Amino acid sequence: MVLVPGVLALLPAYASLEDPVADLRAACLAAVTWLGPDPVVLADAQGARVAAALLAACTEPLVEAPGPLGPSLAATAEASYLVVGNGSARRTEKAPGHLDERAAAYDDALRAALTSGDGDLPDLEVGRSLLASLDGIDRLADLLPPGVGARVDYDDDPFGVQYWVLRWQW
């Protein structure tokens, strides 16, 4: 299972001479490639567009992934999942939703729940008020076996929005 953000800057239509999200794009492409072909996509409408673009860009899926995760989920499980979602969009004054003092603490709690595998997500209504994209993340929590932690490939908040690229294998 892989989590990527549904940021429109990842779409080819938003490409420019200088990639404003080069590190994020590289992490997303590596994770989606690791995932393998034909994953089930869990996302809202915007996230589904981003997932389709990332999947199209990964035409040669890898069977083996470097590092501690080993073989891709596609090689070891019936179904693999590409989950699209992100943390709050209210982390700074210049963020899309402007600054909300609760945003950093909410994202810290969400990150801890996702990476530890405890499955106990913070209040989703609070997250939605902070403009977090949680449709896919909410469904992800139901799929993760208890105690399965995540590998963190990307964790940053460019533009005042919290983005993660995470991978799980069990």
C-alpha cells in the first residue's frame, strides 16, 4: 500500500521549466513504481486525477524495491492500493487555507497514526476543517493490519500543505 498527496502540481498539465515539487514527484514515482501495476485507487476526485497521472508515468513497474521493504505489494498480495490524501492545508499564512494554529498538531497526530500502524486516526472532522484531504486516508486506516508501520519516503509542507509519501508492506 502507498500513500501519495493529491497535489495538482504533480499533473503533467501543471508542468513548467522548473519543477516546484521535484523531490515530491520523485518520491511519488518511486513509491507508485514499487507498488506495481493496477492498484486499487482510494481517493477523492482530485486525488483520482493525480493517481491516474502517476500511474501513467510509471509504465515499467519494478518487482523489487531497494531498501528494507523488499518485493512490491503486487508481487506478494492479491490487491495493492494507491491511496491519495494529505494533511492540513493551513500550516502557514500563505497556505491555501491560511494559518490555523491547530494544523501542525493535527498533522503530527495524523503522521503518528499512519506511521505507527495503530490505525487510530485523529478526528476527521477537525482534519477536514483544516482542509486535509482525508477520503483515501480514512479508508486506508480500515485496510492496515494493526501494528504495521510505514516507511516514510517524503514528509514536508511546501506551500503550507502537509504532504507525505508512505509505503506499507505486510
